[in-house]
Amino acid sequence: MRGIASVPTYVVMQPTTLCNLDCAYCYLPLRSTDRKMPVAVAAAVAGPVNAWAAAGRFSVVWHGGEPLAAGREHLAKLLAPFDPAVEHHVQTNATLIDDRWCEFFAEHEIRVSVSVDGPRERNAERVTRGGGLSYDRIMRGVEALRRHGIGFSALCVVGRPEPGLATELYDYFLDLGCDVLGINIEELEGVNARSNARDPAAVAAFWSELVGAWRRRPSIHVREVEWSLRYASAVLDGTADDVLPRQLDPIPTIGYDGSVVLLSPELAGFSDPRYADFTSGNVLSTPLPEIITGAMSGTPWVAEFLAGVEACRATCPYFGFCGGAHAANRYFEHGRFDGTETDHCRNSKMRLLEGVLDHARDHEPA
């Protein structure tokens, strides 16, 4: 895995910066302002995306802010330039979902992922702008999805891994009815300056416990568990070198104004004295494929990040599993892109793999 691929597998689109919630761990800098994406930006992105989708599976992920805060009418206009072959996904806090939104999802064949952190008491940091709890509103949205037979995945943020939590969360999401579950250990990122340093043994135990809960009732896909098991299987088969792609996915994130940030959506909206605003161009003035191919030579921080990836390759035994620390985590934890190990690496890569292997060792046949 060297360099950046010229064709991504998906793009992230920001239909609005606004979010109607004010979660304590949120990294987004502009979530209290309502800046909507002009249709011209979506049209500029749709050109290359339609061509990529004609050649194979391709996704557009609508991610805010809260994407539904853009409104159905405006979101429909943003969707219109894309061909039917393009898959659309939305990451939402679900508080705005009602019957009309469900009809919208069905009409446009949008795949829904809901952000929720488990049972009511686990959502204390997912609050409204007035400081009120959002859980009941989230559940009303989930109930609407169920009522309309719309399948959904779920994304859960874990702040403090502790004994029993993994089982509690897995059982909750199993009952919730999602078909895919992703678990994010809270990250120090963007405007969230809270430390994400965690006790290594506690984090590994959390992941091990999650594997155990999943194995007892493997009825939903758990993103982190299945990825770890796939890698472990490849190591045993001698095919570990084939797990990672040959090149990094550029993951273009298209801001509301057409600006493009590569590699880490979490960098959008931020700036640095050395690197300015992290953008590599704007789709209103430069075609997206040109922005991607020119990034390695024309965006200084990208070159620094790639140097950091090579440092990871040379020094870290987990490189074959994760492919190097993420760009945003490097920057927000180290202030640079060429650092190597981060707390995000430790929590969500190293301890994850160790937890999976610990579970396997503890449950191997006598």
C-alpha cells in the first residue's frame, strides 16, 4: 500500500454544516451555523462520480452537520445530478426522521446509518442545543424506520470502556434491529480536546468481550470484529499482504462550499499556520479527478502524511492490519502528520486486534 489511488471508492458530501444536536464529543467546528451546499457543487461532483459508478460500485456518503437539517427539498436537489447507479448513504442522528423522511429514503434508495450510543443512560452526552437529552427523539426516528421496513446500520461512540459494557451494547443493538454496527472509541479530534488516552488492558478487554457477545448471537455485522477476524484469517492463510488495498483511498470530503479535503473528513473546516485550510482544491474551479491526482505534489501536508505512513510501515508491527495512523488523528494528537503511533491507534487498532486474539486464546479447544 503506497501512495494515493487516483479513483476513490466513495466521496463524503456535506449538504449543510448545521447540526441540531450539540454532542460533547463532536469534532465539527461549524455545527451551529447553517451553510447549505449549493446545487452547483453537487453537479460538479456528480460528473466524475457518475463515471466512476458506471465502472463499478461507488458510494456517496451524506454527512454533516446533520444532513437531514438541509431539508428534504434541498437534499433532493443535491441528489438529482447523480445517476441511479450511485449508492447514497446518510449518517444521521435520527432525531428528524419521520414518515415523510422514510418515504424520501425509500424513493431515493438511501441507506441509513443512525448515530446512537446504546441505551438511554449511555446517551447523556448526545444533547440538544438547549442541553436536553435527545434519546427519545432518536428512538422516534428509529421507530419510523422500523415502521417503514427500512433497514439501517448504527454507529456508537464509546467514551470509557469498562467490564460488561461491550455485552450491554451488543445486546442493545441486536434488539434495536440494526443490521451493521460500528464502534468508535472516542477520539481527540477537531474541537473535541478531551484526552482519549485509555488503560490498554481495559480497552483490549472491551474488544475481547465484544467478540464473545457477537459469537454467542452473530445476528448482526460488527464492523471492527469482522475486519479483525478477516485479517487474522489472512495471516493464518499466508495472504495478509492482500488485505490492505495497493494504494490509500483518497476519501474526498466535499465541503458545503465545494472545497475538497482528502484522506480525513475530520480535517474539513480547520486550518493551520503551516498548511492553511487543508484543502486541495475546489470542485467549482477544478475537476475532482485533477484535485485527487495533484494532491501528492500540490498539498504539502499530504506529502508529510505519506512520510508518516512510511514511518509506520518501518516501525510498527500492526501496520499490515491498519495501514498507518489516520491523518486527522496524527494532526490533532501530534500537531503534525508525520508522527506515527496515536492514542487512536492504540484504542481502535492495536488493542482491537489484541482483544480479538485474547478471546481466541481464551476459548480455543483444550
